Amino acid sequence: MKRNLLVTVILLLTLLGSVMAQTRTITGTVTSAEDGEPLPGVNVVVVDRSIGTITGADGTYSLQVPGDAQYLEFRFIGMEDQTITIGNQTIINVEMVISAVGLEEVVVTALGIERKEKALGFSVQDLDSEALTAARELSVARYLTGKVAGVQVTNTAAGTGGSSNVTIRGNSSITGSNQPLYVVDGVPIINQGQTSGGMWGDNDYGDGIGDINPEDIESVNVLKGPNASALYGSRGANGVIIITTKSGQKRKGVSVELNTNFSIEKINLFPSYQNKYAKGYEGTNIYGTWIDIPEGSGDFYELMRGQGTDGWGPPMDGRRTIVNPFKYEDEEYSTMVLLPEPKDNVRDFYETGFVNSNTLAISGGDDKSSLRLSLGNVYQTGIVPNHKVTKYNVSLRGISQVNKWLSVDGKFNYIRTDGSQRPNLGSNYGNVNRTFTSLGRFVPMDFLKEYYETTGERGAWPGVMQNPYYVVDALRNNDYRDRMIGYTSATIKFTDWLNLMGRVGADLHTEYHKKTWPVGSRSSSNRRGRLTTDMLHYRDINADLLLTANKQLSENFSGVLTVGTSLLTQRRDRESMDARDLKAEGVYTVSNCQDLRPESSLWEKEMQSVYFMGQLGYKNYLFLDVTGRNDWSSALGEGEYSFFYPSVGLSFVFSDALSINSNILSFGKVRASWAQVGNDSDPYLTKQGYSSYTTSFAGQGFASKSGRIPLYNLKNEL
């Protein structure tokens, strides 16, 4: 019995020693060969085994490896991968050198494909996160001002929360849009907006790109010209702005980032007003009637007439005394000396705008996955009184390397925007800026403010088209926007040179606009009170599939080939109501109006596409690019749905070919390209339609036929 027990113990100890001999612990430190600093977040993996770790903040690591493991691999972005033989070592320290590929700048191009900048046959310019945060703006589009060659950024007169108009290399269309296509993480987004209100005015509710939180952006790449953006089809005809957002970092632990920004806005340039002549026309009694003041005194003074805005009246030099028209209805007339108001009385009407933005970002991960959550809010007040815009932003993005063949990427972004008292634009009575262009310089602004605050009415006086204090307070508008942008993608890596990527993205948002006019407002359509509402729904869904091969064909030749297909579906809904003649003053509901004028519209469009992009490189200094795309658009005429457009480009890096190494010329390249970009149209131009109305005749519904002749054989613009 004792002998059996002893044998058992010896066997157990032998097995335990054998097991312990099968694994061992390897430790070490990873540093940069350039400056000797430790490198955190370096991936340390056992070759051909699913075992690994990452270095800590001090560059150290500790890893349990099997006894038969032969190699450790060290990987870090921007550094050369290193494979070290384990042998009998238990301490392995590594110095990592900067990758030669890292020295050649890589940019994101069409369809989210990363390519070396020197190999491109078209113009592209990029901005990294440092350039974006150097001068913080709330709109991504405004970041581009003065930073990208050939890009012009102008803003509408809407001020806070308004749109930005971006053009790349000038305008390409006289009547159509000249806006570039915005692509966020490979998915095109809707960029409604950029309105100046037109001739008769409207409100600017902001553009689509203004919803993207700048604090979430990693880089921006601008593709210029049709050759650069050919793979995006007609939507990229005016150029493409590609935005890559932050995705967290593959490292142990959790990172918390908080950014808070405060800024103020004040009027910079201000129009010069003439202070020499009053409103009206000079002459004897051309303004109105004569009134004796005090009544019965026999001292008569001239009374200005109407609300004329022409400035050809008598000189405002103190020599003319007239009847003071700025009084309450129950007050007696008095006189006033015709003199201009203080120089800055209009400037003092405007306020100091205030902007406060906050972003809290939490990110973390490991050697295979990363996750980033961002929470942001913006509060803005404009320089026009009562103008306010608030915005809330939630963004979640995750990336995971499931195994050595499969990786996935996904993102969800929700944006809520609320606006109130956005300035009216264009030539209408609700544009307070237009009010000041015709305001008589003799008009006392203090009285206009007091009158509105006392009576709540707009009033009517000579030289006053509209009381500005009434405009910014009584003529009300409110709006909100709910928006969701998201995508999911998966990439299968068959070999180190062949992969397949599938992606689906969506941009969905709903907007609501409401405007009200109180009883007594100017113009016949608003005089008895009015309410207008607009409910708009936008939906874009993009799906694409790309197969990419990137291989060194021989010692001198390299090749890249991408073939893909995509599907785009678009839908736009609008439900609006124009309700007039209030039953009860101050109650702005549709049920309180007597004259109801509803309107609705709907359009849908689908585009199916196939495309390819190929590049042949010679000795890494001569590159030939060829692309082609074929679209099938539902908006075109029968038998004309399909259209094809190609591009070709050639680039020659002569500084590499001629081995030029000079302090004067560090890099030199010449390129030439040719491209065609097709374009379809808005839907339903090929069909005859009707407009239906709520009005009727003899008990029958009323409808009108479209005055446009349908283009049954409508072709693409190529």
C-alpha cells in the first residue's frame, strides 16, 4: 500500500514538472529606436498561436508562452513589424523603428480606400486632427476656410447655426448645386441646406455637415476634380470631402477626454448709413398735411406721410422742424427737429453672441478591439436678439478583429438640434436686416423699442418699414431636427493581398419647422394671423460590396485592383400646412384657423452601380490609374437607365526616378488625368403628374395638370 502511494506521488510530481516545463513567462520592454522612449500599446503575439498581450504605459509586457513556441511578433502602427526568435530567452527587449511605409503619407480616397499620396494621379489634400483643433469651429465645413487650396467657404447671413456653402475649384453649375459630396467613414451623408432664402426670403435651418461633431473627427481629405471622385458617380461631380472619425485605441485601460470651448461673436463689418437726408422727397408739403401745434396757435408744421423708404428728403441739419410722428395714439402732437440719430444706434440693436460646446469621450479596448463613446452638446445665441440654437450629439463606434480573417466595424450617431428665432433672409418684412437698410436715420430706436414693449404692436411711422423689435420677437419661428447616421461593415481577409468588404450605411432624419404671424402683421396673407408648419423626412440608404487585390507583381511592378457594386435608395417626404385667419388671437394651432391649405409631396429614387479601380505601378515612381463606373438610375427615361463613365490618370514621381536628394527640392511629381462624370436627374421628369387641392368646384375636387412636358427618353448628363 505504501509502495503504491509513493509511486503515485512520484508520478504526480513528474506530470506537474512536465506541465510547468511546457509554459514559461517572457517579459521585456519595447522602446522607440528613434528616441529610446517606451512604447505603450504595442501588440505582442506568439506567432501561429492565438496568444498575445499589449505593452503597458511604461512599454513593459509579460506573456505566458507555450514551451514549444518559437517566435514572438511585435506590431505597432507606424513602426516596422519585428519577429524575434524566442529560443531560451525569458527577457526580450525590443527597439522598434519607424516604418518606411509610414514615411510615405497614406490618405483616404474614394470608397474609403487608403492609398499612398505620392501614387495618386489626382489632387487630394488632407487635414489631420491637429489642424482641425488649431482653430475650433462648430461646423466641419468652416474648418476648411483658408486651409485647402482651391476650396472656397462662404456662410449665409443666418449667423449662428446657419449653413456653409463650399465650392471646390469654383462653380460647375449655373442653376444647380455646386456643393461637394460629404462622406463620413465611407458612407455618403445628406447635406441639405446652403440656402440664402431666395428672392423673397426664408429661414436657413443649417446644413447636414454641420451636424457632425468636430471633436469626433480624426482626419479630413478633400478630393478635387472628377478624376478623384469618379467612383462616387454624379454625386461626386463637384468633388468629395472624406471625413474619418475617431474609433478609440487598441490598448489596455480606459481613456477619458473632455473638451470645453467658449467663444463670443460680435459684428465686425457694418454698413455705412447716410446721415444727410431724411426719407421722402424734398419740396413744399410733399410729405403730408400741415398741423398747427399747439392746436389753434396758428404755428403750422409739416407732417410726414406714409412709410416711404426713399432717402431724398430734406437735409437733417437741424434747420427743419416738423411734426413728431413718434407718439402713442392718445398723445397730442409735438414737434421735432430733423436731425440724425446717433451713429451706432443700429449697431447697438445687435447683441453679443455666445457659443459653448462640450464633448466627453470615453474610449478603450485591447489588442483586437476598440470602442469609443462620445457625448456632446452645443449652446449658441446669435447676434440677432432671441436667436438660439442647441445641439446634442451621441456617437458610438466599435472596431473588432474577430480573427485573422474577419474584422468588423460599426457606428451609430444621433443628433438632436433645436432652434428658435432664426433670422429671416431675403427681401421680406421678416428680415430685420432689410428693415435697417430702409430705416430713416431720424427714427428714434428707443421709441420703437418702448412702443412694442408697451403695446405689443408693430406700429406705423414715416421712414419705418417694420419695427425691428416687433420682427425679432412677435414674428416667431421654431424648429427641431432628429437625425440618425450609422453603418456596419465587415471585411474578410482571404490572403495578405486579397480582401472582401461589405458595408451598409443609412442617414435618416426628420425636420419640423413652425412659423407664426400675429393678427395685425404686415402683408395681406398675414394680417389676420397665420401659422405654417413643415414636417420633412429624409432617408438615404447606401450598400456596397468591394473586392480588393493589392500585390507586388514582380520586383519592378505592383498592382492594385478594386471591383465593386453599390445600391443607393433615396426618399423625401414633406407634409406642410398653411393655416390663416385665426379665430382667437394668440392661439397658433391648425384647429384655431379658418383657412387651411395643406400640401404634401413625395419622391423616391434608386441607383444601382458597378465600378472598378485599377493601378499599375512601376518601381514605385510611375503609376497608371484607370477607373470605370456604370450606373442604372430610376430617374432616367425608359431604355436610358444605364450610363458608363471612365477616368484615366498617370503620375510620375521624378524626384524618386532621378534620385534627387536636395534641400531645395525634396519631392517632385507631375501628373495628368482625364475623366468623365455622368449625372442623372430628379425623379418623375419622365412622367405626367397632377397636383391635387383641397378646394372644390360644384362639389367636385380640384386638381391641375403639370405644365411640363414629360421627357420620356430623358438621358443622362455626360
